[in-house]
Amino acid sequence: MNVLIAAGTASEWQDFPADITASFCEGDVASLNASLNNSIEILVTDAMPTKVDSCDGLRWVQLVSSGAEQLINHPLLYRPVLFSNAAGICAVHIAEFVVAQVLRHFKKLDQIRDLQKVNEWGDRMAMARPSLRGLQAVIVGYGGVGREVARLFSAFGMKITAIGPNDIQRSYNGYLPYRFIGDPDGVIPEELVPYSKLSDVIPTADIIVLCVSLNISTYHLINAENLKFLKRTALLINVSRGSVVDTPALLSSLDRGELAHACLDVFDQEPLPSNSLLWNHPKVSISPHMAGVMPDHFFKLKNLFLENLEKYREGLALINQLEPGRFIEPYYDLTQRASNPS
């Protein structure tokens, strides 16, 4: 069984079953196109090939990213190919990053650091901050990441509302890298509501966390229409994809004081251009799409792949198996897609 791996190096992918012949290439499209041939049955990749006439033997694509927008309208969707992604693999890292941003904002940790820089002993009573307990958090996207965010938030005593597609399920059968994390049965949120009711619930939100996949129904899900419903004290955190947010609308909303702050880890274009207005906006915190970057990423990814390999051999549904029809869209412009989704 021939496997082409366009992610990591041979030293990071070892101990394959004896009947697996693995070859490796760089993760860019050009290297991928040059390395594919009709004998390849399984492809492990982030980027998708543009030269599909060398994919006649391909039967399974395992994405190394949690997002899967690179599949939208791809010609391989019309072939007998299985697709799965790595959703959930970074759940713990991303959830911890979200909690760090919440503590940074609500505990005013930057203000404390700034006082230290000028050798100033602050007024500790004036700097005292309320507890996080009782804050209302709206989590948009209730997969592996959203459920781990909910678990950590609930430990602080926050109230949780989860947002998902119309057919949102309480149970979660996707990949989780550790035991006893997340919210597999969907019991933590007080409410589970569809995207269509977003504007009904965000007026109560103190924190809005975006950890939803990018698709036709989530493109600019956060826009001028629903931004105006936010509390002026609300914090928005985006660890999903940049295009889930209408960035010009967000900047205008911040300028009008319709929310307090935005922590952005993802952007319409990455790397973020040096002339972007986001860089120097006083109400924006920027990080370089690193919330889910893990030192042991390929170790966890290999474990997921090997679990899926057994299911593939047995003809069972894959972990995080994707429905190709979800990605066949009549229109969608992904020319500004993040260059390195994770």
C-alpha cells in the first residue's frame, strides 16, 4: 500500500505496518504535484494537488489540518476518494490559548506589565478585577476545540451557550488527543442553538469564541449586522479562520465602541500584511496563527493516521470522515485563504 506524506519528515513518521510503503515530499502544491502518481493510494497532506490526472489510484486523503476549506470545489470530490481531517488534534492547545487570552483581557495583565516597565507600583485596589465566575460565553462551533473551551470555561464558573449548524448534535464522535477532555455528550452548555439564532444570543455574551470551520454558511458569520448587538464590554476571540469575520466591519465596530477588544489568531490573508490596520489598533491583539501549533504535532497526527488506517483497512467510517457533498459549493472565493491552516 503506497502512502505519500506531504507533511513533516521521515524521522517524524516511523513504525508503519510492514505492508506500507511511505514516500515523502514537501507540503507545497508544486512538490505535491511532482510526487503524486497513480500508484499512490493514500495521501497525507494540507495542500491539495492541482494535477489530478496522477490520482487515479488515490482512495483516501487524510488532511493534517483541522480546517478543510481547501477541499471546496476540488475535482477529487467527484472521485471515489475518502476524506478526513485532523479536527480535535489541537483541541487542548487552542483551548488553553483561549483561556490565556481571556485572563489577559479580564485581569488586565498587560496593564500590570506596563507598570513594571516604568517602575511604578500600581494602586492595587483600583486594579482589582472581578471574578470570571458568572460571565456568559458564546462558543461558535462546538466540535473538539469548542467543547474543550467549554470544559475549561465551566471550571471558572462561566455560563456557556454553544452555536452550531442547524443539525447540531449533542454527542461528539471526532478525534480527541487525550482522555477525559472536552464535552463528548454535550451537557455543559445551557443552550445549543443554530447559526441562524446567533443574533438572539450574542447580546448576552461577555466572551465570544470562534472555533468553527470555514464554509459557505460561516463565511462572514460575524458581520456588521450582529456586531451591533454585542455588549460594549464584550471580548471576541477568533481561533477559527479569518474569513469567519468581516474584518472591515469588525474594525468599524471597534472604532464605535460596540465591543471592548478582539483577539485575532487568524486572518483573511496570512501572513498579515504589514500595512494592515489591525496591527496598530489599540483594541486588537494579534498572534500569528499559532494557537494550535504544538511541538508534538506530528506525533499526535501519526497516532490519528494509524487509528484511521485500521478503520480504512476494515472498511469502517474514518475518524473525522468528511462528507464530500458539503464541499461542493456553487460559489466561494478562497483566494485569500490562510496559507497554513491548522
